[in-house]
Amino acid sequence: MNQPTVTTTKTQLAHELGIARQTLYYQPVQPKKDEQLKQQIVSVMAAHPAYGHRRIAIALGLNKKSILRVMNLCGLRPRIRRKHPHKPLDEGTAPTSIPNLGYKLCPLQPNVLWAGDFTYFWNEDRFIYLATVIDVYTREVIGWHIANHHTTDLIQRAFSDAAARRGTTPQIFHSDQGSEYTSQLFMVMLYYYDVQPSHSTKSSPWQNGFQESLYSQFKLELQADQYPERGQLMAAIYQQLHYYNTKRIHTALKMAPLQFFQHYVLNKQVI
């Protein structure tokens, strides 16, 4: 004999489960939100292939934890990622007596503290060298020069370029103790402009951390080995410098360096 079918209504089922009846109609919205956020993240990463979750969060104006959660959930990683090669310490020359004036200095305006350094790229069976000068307050690369050799002339030209672009010179110029920066020619140049020199402690590259950080990310994003000809590489370097100054978000500033400098100038004019 067939037993009668017992029909359980959603109200009865909700009562038996001890939940509100509306819960049985609930459709989770988080997957849809995650998919929308994923598409936003992918869009930012397409324009900025080296951005991690912090810069993506700044670009989208969202919480970095939410960005990181969705990136981990979807397996999203920056297309260009940093390697950590060992950098040999400079032990070839005796240390100078010039103190590190910039180590604990926190400038509150532009043109107080500039920092200089140079790096190199292998191209067409030889090295080419890029020297840069950054304003520590704005993090902007304000001067640069490219040459075949790392001479005092290389860094002098980078400094002169910065002075021409800013229309002034800094109170302090910081660098490591490379022979180019400790040379008499460069010391005379700083003296001529009434600029105090500042040197990192010997074999302490982290004391010029602003430049070290710049080159670490700059070379990562440039991917110099994809430019086989020197003219192509030089054009790419100029484009990357422009991108760094005008478009790439600096996490300490929450905006691009040039935008930060322009905000400073505008606010100063208003005051």
C-alpha cells in the first residue's frame, strides 16, 4: 500500500531548520562582486604589469585586503616580478670623511635633499650607463644622463640636467661613495653651487635607499633585454622615466611623483 506523499512547505522547512524563510531564497552575491573586482584588477594590471596589490588598491581607491583576497582567489600575479640578485658591496676604496647628512633628514619641501646614483644595462655587447638624480621629497627623477662609461662626467651631466629642469640646486646632495661621486671634479661642482655633499657609510647601499628602490623597480619594469638595439633601449629608458614620473603610483605618495610635486606647488600658491 502506497504511503501518502507529505509535502513540506518552505515555511515548514525554515521552521524545522530554525532559520528565516527568506534565507532559502538567498543567492550569494559575493562571487558576482568578486568577478567584477577581478575585472577591475585585470584592467589595472594590463596598464601597469608590475603593480602589486597595494598599488592596485590605490589605483582603484579600494581596500588593499580586498584586492589581495581576490588576487589570491583568482591566482592573479604581476606579469613582471622582482628578482633579488646579490649585489656585491663596494670595498675597493677607502671611506671618505663626509658624513651622511640625509640618513635621518626628512625634507618637508622640494629641493632640500637630492640623491644621485647610476646603473647599467647590457646592450649590443657592451654596457650603457644611466645616471639619475631624484628629489627625495617628491621622489621624482628630476635629472638623468646616459653614456657609454661611468665617469664623473656622467654624474655631472645628470646633476646639471636636474638643476636646469628645477631651476635651482638642493641644499644637500646625497650619494654613495663611488669614485665618481667622491672625485675632486664633482666635489668642486657641488662647492660651486653651494651644495653640501652627503655620503652613505661605506658598503651600506641601503643608506641611499631612495635610489636603490628606484633602480630595483625601474629595471624590473623596463625589461631591457627585449630591446636588442641601443636606440630602442634608450627610447625605452626615456619612456620608462616618463612613466615613472607621471603615471606610476608611488606607494609612499599614493600618486605619481610629478602629480605630488604639482600638488605641492598649487597648495603653496594658494597659501
